[in-house]
Amino acid sequence: MVLTKGRKTCCAPPIGVYEDAQSNDLILSFAAGLVSRSDKQAHMVSSMVLAQLLLLCLLSLSSSSSSQISSFKCPNSSVDIPFPFHIATNSSLTSTPGFAISCRQTGPMILLGGNYSVLSISLLEGYVRVTGQTVYSSQCHNNSQGIIDLTATNYMFSHTQNKFTAVGCDAMAMIRNSSDVVGNTNSTVMSRYSGGCVSFCASNGSIISGECSGVGCCQSSVPKGLNKLDLEFTSIRDQLMPPTSVVGSGSTRCSKAFIAEQDSYVFSRHDLYKDLGNLPMVLDWYIQGGYCKEANRSRETYMCKENSYCYEVEDGAGYRCNCSGGYTGNPYIGCVGGSLGLMAVLIVLGFWTYWIVKKRRLAKQKQRYFLQNGGLLLQQQIFTHQAPARIFTTSELEDATNNFSDDRIVGRGGYGTVYKGILSDQTIVAIKKSKLVDQSQMEQFINELIVLSQIDHKNVVKILGCCLETEVPLLVYEFISNGALFHHLHNTNFVPISWEHRLRIATETASALANLHLARKVPIIHRDVKSANILIDENYTAKVSDFGASRLVPSNQTHVTTLVQGTLGYLDPEYFYTSQLTDKSDVYSFGVVLVELLTRQKPISYHRQEEGINLASHFTALAQQNRLQEIVDCVVVKEAGMRHVNVVSHLILKCLKLKGEERPRMVEVAIELEALRRLMKQHLSLKSEKALRELMEQQSAEDCQEMQLLQEESGQEKMSNIEPLKLYHRDSASDKCMESSPLLSMDLPW
């Protein structure tokens, strides 16, 4: 099969412009058959089909448009000039009367006996927007000028897109009917005029700019079928009013009337004294030749070409053409649409097929990731252990995070990004999107997930489940609202935490880690204990989080050998050099967290180059030199005292031992911290008791002094009136009264 384009021929592509129904059915059945192919084959074939359909569109459009040139443009102009309009100097087209366009330096001009610049041409709606200096008529002292006559052309004034406007203070502007014979005494007023309006000015104050309602300016509709603007001006002053009642004289008696595009003119009182300049006007155009039936008889001059139809304009002046249903293009050249309609169907079908294939491919990819990430094993483990872990779909988590929008990010780390999500039941969750996954450890990952989901400890962030339909599994946790301990310690925007709260956070964290280490079934080593992984709720309760690096240790083993993972500054040196992970590795990392709590300094800081970049080493060196006061947070010293600081420092130094066997177990650390916390409470209670005693002693002294004053002023008679206050009555001085006060001898509840 061969496609013809001008004088050249070329072979048709695999899917071409088939002109018979059998070929079209073949294309449709071929495209629809893509759905039944295998996933990989369908994806490849659908991509080929889309490419071929695009090529087909380009070939068809170029072949249909190249048969005749449908439009021109004048140099330095953006106005399209569609056929039957043509450039007057162009001899390649058969000249159509009344449609010649002249290209000037200022742009295209329409040749209507005047200089009318073309602003735009509408082919389908049949109008031309023009503008020019002589589009209005004026009258001064009963002199008329500027008649616009379109009777010898194929144009008329558009009655739907124009307005007739008169401006003046003494103007009755009437449009004369072109069919009326001047001097015919038998013609009535109604037959002589086809439209007009009246404008006058009662006073200067009555003229309002922006309004065109009869005072200084008036407007009316343009009569249908008007092709000649022949105006008759009449003075209102001479016929209706006394001479002194009309505002203005001389040039102000000059009136002007014009036809302009609707809403293009806004009246200003200054227009009464000046030229209006250029205003756009809309002309309806048509093909001369009478009614459609008459024009169709002469096929040589009939302008409606293939796949188009004829319709008549008003008043039978001529006709226009339009494309038949299902066809598009220029009806004066020939409309196209059969092949384009088929191509549109094919393109829609192709994209629909591509979308179906892509959706199936995505579903299969999710299924492949689910199996690859141990989905079947997780389902089995959940059923076997009755674990509360839930398996989420990617759609659920995408909806919860607004398609993982950046404004939902609440944290970033070395292992991934954490998003805040809102599930369909309005549960707020934290979703961790990890960067890497070790496929060889998927079984271990599933086992750890099951174990961690069963941990029910108030100081451990609960794992709600995971999503295995992505290349790297997504973990879903309960959401903790108050952020990480790291930010509370090191971010200046946060209010400093009191030492009492810090000690409670440390105790709760140690308790949670000890609970993991002593798990009955399988002990768990966190492997990445740091202040950024200790979350704080609104009550400053600690929540250990981020078990992405954690490992399970078989109950019959003391350690596991694994690739080193952790965070610089918290990493156990022994684990770093031997790759042997033990529960003492968490103890070392927790010791660094204790130093952070005590000093509010970061584990690694290049601002400490002289003292030591590593906080643990720097703290150990200062402790050995009895210089801890140089590094301890002043809030802690003020609240707890250096004696308490030294006790905490002693525990920290044990946790930071280089050899793991010399470090205490996490349960021992938790017990010691709990003891320190109780001592701290007692210390605070004693401080409160001392302050209360001082306050009560002061109050008792004041009461005794008041009693003595009452005795001196009122004697024994008045004292009998205050017999219930025997508690404070003494015969001796006030200091003796204070010593024997029964209130001070009571045991305080704390």
C-alpha cells in the first residue's frame, strides 16, 4: 500500500491510513489483542504501537494539509490568514472576490476602499476584527461626514458583536435605511431609519465618565444586515430646548457616532472635545452567490468542498461553509476526519492498553517484591505466633503520607527517611523508608519483626507492621509527638530539660534495653543506641525506637559476628575492631548517651579539636583529672550538686570501658540509675523540706510576736477571746515559743 503526498510516494508504516472497513477492524483487533499477551510482550508491543500511532498522526496530518496551503501570514505579523482570504500579491491561488489582504509594514490590511487593519480572522464563525482611523462619522453645526459603505462588498456590520455609539451634548444620531430614497415623501419615519440613539447634556455635573446612558453618550444595538453606516444628525437644542439650556458651544456642539466592538469603548467626558482614535470593529463576511441551492448549481464557483455543508447568512446575502459531523479542517479547502477519527480511537486504545499493561506490570512487581521480601514467611509467622504485626499495602501508605510528600518528613538518618502518616482510621503512625536491604538476611528480618511486634513495654516504640510491596520494606511504628532526645539536648529552639527529667529518661531507656537483652525467647541487641533513637512524648517519657539495625541473639550464644553497623561517636570500639556484637555493645552506646545527658554536648564535635573531638574520650580524660566541672552542664550542677554528678560519672566510666567484659550488664545499669533517681528524689525532697521548715519557722515567729502584741494591748481579757490559739501562746520570748511549737515537731510525710 502506498501513501500519496504531492508528487512523492512512500511506503506506508505497519499501521497506516486504511481506507476500508476490513483494515480498520484488523487494526482494532490487533490493538485489543495486546491485553491478552504476556506482560513483557504486551509492554514492548504497546510501546511500539504508540510510536507507530504517533508517526501515523504526523503522516496523515502532513498529507492532508499539504494538498492545499490552508493559511498565510504577512511578514512581521502573527495574524493567520485562512483561505478563502489570500494575500493580494499571491498568484498561486485563484483570486476570490472581496477576500484580498494587503501586507503592509504595519500588518495585514483589508481592501475595502479604506485603511482597515486586520486584527484577527475567524474561519468557522465568519467574522473579521478590524480597526482604522475612519471608522466613525462626525457632525459639527449640522455638517455630516464619513459615510461607511460596504454594500459593494461581501461584508456587513456584525449586529451581535458591535454596538452603535453616539457622543455629544446635542446629538440625535440616526442610521438611515440604505433602501430609502432621499426625497421620497411617501416614506415614513420608521422606514427611513433602522436605528440610532439620543445624547444630550443638562449640566456639566450630569456628565459621568464610564456611563453611556444618554447623558453625553448613548448606545444602541446595530441593526441586522447593516452594510452601510449612513448617519443623520439632528440638533436637540433647536427642536426641543431653549438655547440657554444646552451646555457648551462651539466644538462641544460637535457630535460623533460610530460602530465599535462591544465593550471596547468606555466613555470619558473628555471624549466630547477630542478625537476618539482607533477602535476595533467586527465585520461579518460571507460568500456571495445567493442561497445555498442556487450556489450549489454552479460547481465551479461553489465554495463548500469535500465533507462540508453550506448554510445561509441572514437576509439571504450569501452563504458560508462548515465541516460535516466527524470532520475537521478548512471547509473551503476540504475537511478531513475519517482517518483522524480512527487515529483518535487508536491513540485512546493504545494509551488505554498501555495503562492496563503498566498497571498489571506494577501489580506483578509488587507481588514479586512481596515474595522476595519474605511475605509468605511473614504471613505464616503472624498466624503461628498470633503476632499483632500488620501487613500494609503500598496504596495504604501512599494515601497515609500523601504519596510520601516532603512535607510529611519528620526525620532523616543514615538508614532512611521517616514520614508522618495518617491511616484511614485516623491513626497517626511513623513510616520508615529505608535506603538499603540485605536480601540474604530477609528471614532474619522477618523473625526480628515478629519478635519486636510482640514486645509490649511502655518505653519501647511499638512496631505496628510493615509493607513488603516495595524493593526495600517499609516499617510502620506508633508515632511519638515530641521528637527525639537529641533535639531536646542540642537544639537551642527547645527548652532545656531539667536533670530530674533527664535522669528519668536515662532510667526508662536503660530499663527498655535491659528488657530487650533479657527477652525470654530471643534476646535482642539494638546495635544503634543513640539520643536520636530515643523519642520523647509530651510527658517526657522515653521511647526507644529504630530497630532497623537490631539483631537477635540465640539464647545459647553470647555474641553474633556481623558487619559493623552503628553511628560514629556511639559505636563500641571492641565491636568495631572484632565485628563481634554483644549486649555490652549497647551498654557502651548508652554510656555515651549518659554523657550527653550530663553535658548537653554532641558525641562528635569538631569545635572540641583541642580538647577532643570524641565526647566519650574527652569525658573520660576529664574524669581522670578530676576536672568534670569544666564539661558538666551548669543546670545539672545547680540542680543536683557535684557530689551527685560524681556518682553518675562513676557509672558512666564503667559503661565506657574499652573491654566489653569489664562493663556492667544493662540490667545492672538500670538498677543503679533507679537508685540514683531515688536518691535524687530524696535530695529534692530534703531541699524542699528545708525550705518549708524555714518558711514555717518564719511564720511561727511572726505569730508569736503578734500574740505578745495582743497581750500588751488588750491584757488577759483579750487573750481569753483567742483561747483557741494556745498553740502559739508562751509566757517567755518569741524564740522560746518557736522551739516548742507542736507543728515543727511533727514528722513530715517525705
